[in-house]
Amino acid sequence: MRADVAKAVPVLASGVLYTDGGSRGNPGESGIGYVLQVVGSEGARVISSGGWYLGRATNNQAEYHALIWGLENALDLGFCDIQVKADSELLVKQLNKEYRVKNDKIKPLFALAEGLLSRFDTVSVSHVRRAYNSQADGLANAAMDNAGPVGDFARGYLEPTPELFATQEVPGGPGSQSPKPETTDRKGSRNMGKGSGIYTLTVKEHFDAAHALIGYPGECRNLHGHTWDVEASVQGTVLDEVGIVYDFKDLKRNLLAILDQFDHKYLNEVPPFDKMNSTAENLARVVYEQLGERLPEGIELVEVAVWESPIARLIYRQA
């Protein structure tokens, strides 16, 4: 993080975030841009902005990546309240629950954006005309022109998970190549070429919360707290061009987005535990179900483990 930018943001600051993403071809070469303003007694002023080159993506994918990157910068810089302004009507209406998210490649981006938005104290997401979003649009286009980053952002953007941008090529079209031989193992996993194996990734995060187990025949029926450690393991068989099956950073980010809704809360009042006991069993299953919805195609969730103490672990996996 740039120290000069961080020092310039007041504690408990309110911010306005303009975001825009574009694609030249839809799908095609794409870029994203954001402009983050801090709101104070003297009005609004730009505190951070940037453009990032994505590579091949659709317009809608780029719009979501622009929002995610802007929110990450706002959180890193200490903003507590955020007003999001975007010229994508689809993105705005999906985040405001006016439209359903039907596209499988947008679903994980939508879930990630929701998780980031939940970390602010107050949030609003509204639509602006493109003419009023020219700065973010200009940064996105500059990134596409340069095929690289531009601006004075506080943090760079994580490279997108390749599965999110996968597009089908027309067989026999320009640049097409003969497909590599594929096999299917006994569990239906996709294996590329002879000698493929299964890669398993595990990440671990924690959260602090209080709860009371209703009906429990012991002291745990009284209000008490835990530091829960949560492990998530996923697996896949196909490596990208870099040699990665799935980025650890993406898995940790998705897991944190789920755990943040429970962190420093009284679980008995937080859905779905307002209707069920927040036992390690139920917690592991809820995290498993929510995390499974965020994973891209080709990545399978293996198990979720919950540690109630350094010597007590429960594992949930589907039968």
C-alpha cells in the first residue's frame, strides 16, 4: 500500500467509488478502472485511482472485476462507508437484488463483490450515466491501450482465475488447434492428457464469535466465545498456462468472504444460526454449502474442517 495515500485517508472515512469495465469484442481484450474519492467537510477529492489490463473477458465480467478491485482498494485504505457508482445497469440491479444472477461465470464474481461490500459499515450501489463515469472509463481504456496497469492505485489486482474467462472457440476457426486427448476418471473428473493427477489445495482462516447452544446438557448452553479455525480443501485436475490449478489467494478470499459474516458476532442472531444451533457440525456444513457456490467450473470442494480448539476438529464432506 502506498504510505502517502494511506495517511491521506481520514479514520472512519466515507468514500465514493466509481468503477467501469470494458471489452473490445465482448468477449475480447478488456480492462477495468476505478476512481475512489474521499468525502470530507471540504467536499469530495480523488484519493486513489487506477486501470488494470485483464486480457480476454466479456463486458459484464469486466464490470464486476472493476468493482471488486475498487472495493479492495477502498478497504485497504480504511474506508468504512462506501457509495458505489457504476454505469452498468445489470451490475447495479443484480447487487440491489432487482435482477437474478443467471450467468455461471458471473456468479462467483457476484458472490465475491457481495462479500467485500458486507465489510463496510454502510453501502449504497447506484447507477450513473456513462458521461458521469468518464474518469473510470478512461482508465479502463488506457489499461487496454497499454496492455498493462495505469494510475496510482493502492494495491494491484489479483490475476483473474482463468476459468472465469474461458470461452469456447469455434472448431476449425482462426488459430484453432487440435484438442489434447481427454479422459474421464472413475469420479468423472476431467483429466488433460496421459498421466494427469488430482491436485488438492487447503487454506485456513479464523473468526471470533460468541454463541449459546440451546438445549445442550452442559455449560455450553450458556453464552460463551470461540476462536474458530476453518480449513477448506478443494481439488482440480487441469493446470492453467502458468501451472496453477486454482490460486490459493482466490480460495482464501472466497473463504474470508463467508467467515466475515460471522466474525465478532453473536451467532444465535446471525442467519442461518438464528434458526439452528451453531454447532461445529452445522457451521462446517453451512460454510461448505456457501463456498461450493463460489468455486469456478472445474474446481471441486472436498471438505471443510472446523477447529473449536487446538485439539478438537470436525470435518464435513458430502457423502
